[in-house]
Amino acid sequence: AILNAADGSLVCGDNFSMYTYQMEVPTDDEKGTILVTVNEAALILEAFKKGTVSSPSGLRLNKQKFQIVRFDEGEQTLYLKKPGGGACAVKTKKTIVFGSYNLSEFIKGSKESQTPGGTNAIVEKLAKILKDASY
């Protein structure tokens, strides 16, 4: 997916959307729940600004929860993990390039499994092309 770096909105993406919705999350004492508004565009922008998110919902994109494994502030790159897969996101001047992988799926047109390293390489390469073009 390609997101707008200014507001986090979706520019293009196959089977990918940015959502705003409400969900219940456990309270800190785990004795109840609270209703939280999840704005996925705002969450990804916060993650790039701070390297973390403050929402009790965590980082959510395309209605999936991701854990930030590593944030490279200099390269503006987030490495993310979720059950059975993960993602890489790189912020350029005008875009956020996002690619995810699922360890149980194959690369389109191949019998090779999707991998974190392969996904990271593709996302980082596309982001470099965009950065080199001042985009």
C-alpha cells in the first residue's frame, strides 16, 4: 500500500484500507474494558513521529494489530510484527510505503513463502526510488 505521508490516508493498495472505528480494549488493571476510537491513519503517523503509539488499542492497520519491533528514525522505517506475519513501512517525503507478509502464504506466481527479509527488501527498495525522486 502507499499512504499519504501528510495525513496517513490511503493513496493506493490492493486489499488494503485505512479505517476509523471503535473497539473495546482491556483496562490497565484488566478488570474491565474501555471504548477506544481507533484512527489507523493517525496511529501510523504517530508511530513515525514517536517510534511508538499512545493508544491503548496499539498500532492497527487494515484492522490488524501490529507490534512495533524496531523503528529506525534516521531511515524513517518501521519493522512490525503480528501473529503469523508482519510488515515493513518506510516514510518518504510525500508517502508511506507499506508492505506486509504472511508466513503461511506464498509469493504470487511462486512456490516460495513470504518472508520478513523479502518484504523488507521490496518495501525499502521502492521507498529508496521514491526518496531519490524527491517524492
